[in-house]
Amino acid sequence: MSLAALQQLSELPRPLYGQQGSLPNVPIGSWHQHPWTQFSYAADGVLEVDLKSCRFVAPPRRGIWIPAGTVHRVRCAPGTSIRSLYLAAATLPSTASHGRVVEVSPLLREMICHFSTLPMAYDENGADGRFAGVLLDQLALAPEVDFAIPWPRTPLLRRWCRMLQAHPERATSLGELAAEAGVSEKTLSRRFRQETGLSFRHWRQRVRLMAALPLLEAGDSVTEVALACGYESISAFIGAFRKQFGCTPGDYLADSPGVLAMRHGRP
């Protein structure tokens, strides 16, 4: 079933529905919403989901909850393999009440992949139905990780942030932005924290590190990625990456399903 066909349904075939096969390996860039909660996981590649208030970024071993009725759009690099689950309200774990990124354990990953192969109308009272119940339990237990890029509410701040997200290599300072806005740096810093929950420095570092993930997945070297994301010091990039993701860029490259596939000549 295609995504367009799924959106035409008046109700899900089952309270927990796993799409058969992957979504098309192209960005689903149009804003849309659906009446069911969605859980999307990238088996390899980096998945990005835009909401009006923030952007969620999920490398492999991470998944994204998208609550029912939430306007969003999905972006991913070519070759990204996505598995999506759709949940009716009656089946939702309490943790699915807001958009967020969660860890996907090896067990949960294999369960998601297996569930996507089940028939559309699987037997809810049989083995497949019991499997769905265990999968819901595992989804509810998945711990949240802070892989969100919040957008400020003020249009001018949001425009700047979109520009910096699109060009993470730029060294634009908060002082330069304050001068353009005609306010003091202290005033702009306070406004930025109020609207995003992060300092400008922390926000931009997170944007740069999130921008590094698709480049690493594409096979770029650590040095190339550091420079492309605005880091003049490779050691500073490695230290910031470790703090955000719990591993070095080299470890990430060595453990990435997408990079491993490229090294072994698999598509």
C-alpha cells in the first residue's frame, strides 16, 4: 500500500499497522497530516521530520514519534530505508502523546522489520496479534533522546535559524544577528533561550552535529564533515560529537549500517 493510499483510509486495517516494505526512497517534502499516530524508523540512512515547531533527526538506531493530527513533512537522503508503524488511539502508549526521538534497541529494530512483513489483516487473536502486543510494549519502553532542533517563534529569529541550519559552516555570531535586529546581544540571547529552550551557542552546535550525520552516512571522512559543518578544529568536532551522540565520529562510521553496506559493495 502506498502512502497516498494509506491516507485515504477511513480507519486502519488493524489498530497497529505496519507498512509492507519501505517507503519510497525519496523525500516526502509536502506538509501533511493523518488521523493516526506514526512511528518511523530508518533501518539505514538518516530520517528527518519537520514540524512547525521543530525538526527531529533520527540516524540508524533511532525512531520518531509523530502524534495524530500533527502537520509534518519527511526528509531523507537517497537510499534511506524507512519502516513506519501507524497506531490507532486505542493502542497508543502514553509515551506517544508528543513528538520525540527515541532509541531503537536491536530487539526493537528486528521486531519493527518483522512486523512490516505481516499481512495487512493479520489475525489479532493469533500469534501475529500477540506479537503486535509485545511490539507495543517495546515501543512504550524506548527511552527518549534529545535529537530535536527547536525553532523560535519570532519570524526574524526563525528565518535566521533556517539559514544557519541550511548553512552550518557559516560562522555568523550572535552579535552580528543582534546588530541586524537592532537590539543588544544580551536581549537577543535572552529572547533566543526563551523561545527555543537553548542558548544560541548550544542550538548552533546541535544544528551542526545533526548536519554531520547524513554526511557521515554518505561516507564522507571525519575531516571533510567537520569542515563542512563549521568546525575549524577536528578535535573540537570529535569532542562535541561524542558528547551529543555517545561515540566518536569514527565509531559511528564503523557501526553505521549504511556505511558498512557501501564498504561491502551493497546498495
